[in-house]
Amino acid sequence: MFIEDWDSFFEQAQQLYRTDPLRTRYVFKYSHSSGKLILKVTDDRVCLQYQTDQLADVKKVEKLNNFYFSSMAKGDFGTDVDMAEAVDAANESADTSAAAAASVGPAMNGGDGKEHQNRLPSRQQASRGRNKGRRSKG
């Protein structure tokens, strides 16, 4: 059963984790063919699902990811105030990490400012490398 309202899904997902953090699982799946992102939170008794095809909902998903990452890293929370502080701290660290990655980007790309793709060599390029130093029969 899919929950239509994001706020309702978010609150129920948080509550499900608070109830039993060791049994709660969180899965998200993107289907390229249909263009939908499906989120699923379950503890094997209750299964919450939310689906979206809107790009604007990615920030909402990031907020839920930050909640789960910080909750699982820190452990069980005693109060809602601690949880809100942990989510805020996780959001701040995500923003800081993104800014640091953006500033390191040119250095990682060879320093010339051009984007270089990490890709496997083509068959032709790979065969050139294997044939180096060999004499052709002929």
C-alpha cells in the first residue's frame, strides 16, 4: 500500500524506526523505464511505501536518508529533540561535503578544468596496448 502524502510517510517512517530500530529496513529503488522512485520502510509487520516521479522530491528523499544515516550511526534516540538535532547536523554535514567536493573537483579532473570521464577503454584501444612491442607477422 502506497502512502500518497510525503509528510505522513516521513512521520510514519520515523515512528517505525523509533519503535524498533534493529528490525527496521529502509530501501529505495529507481525504475528507469517508468521514471519512478519507490521508497519502502518495513519492520516485517508494517510496510510503508511511497512513490514519486517528481524531481523536486529528491530533496525530501535526501532528508529521509540523512535521518536514517544519522540515526543508525548514532544509535537509539531517547527524545525527539536529540533526533531533530541529529537530522540538522546530518544536513549541515551533507552541505559541507557537497561544497568540499565541488571545490576539489578541478584538482580531481587533472587541474585543467575539463571534465574527464572514467571509462573503460574500447576494444581497439585495449588491443593496441596488448600488441605493443610485438612484431607483426608478415
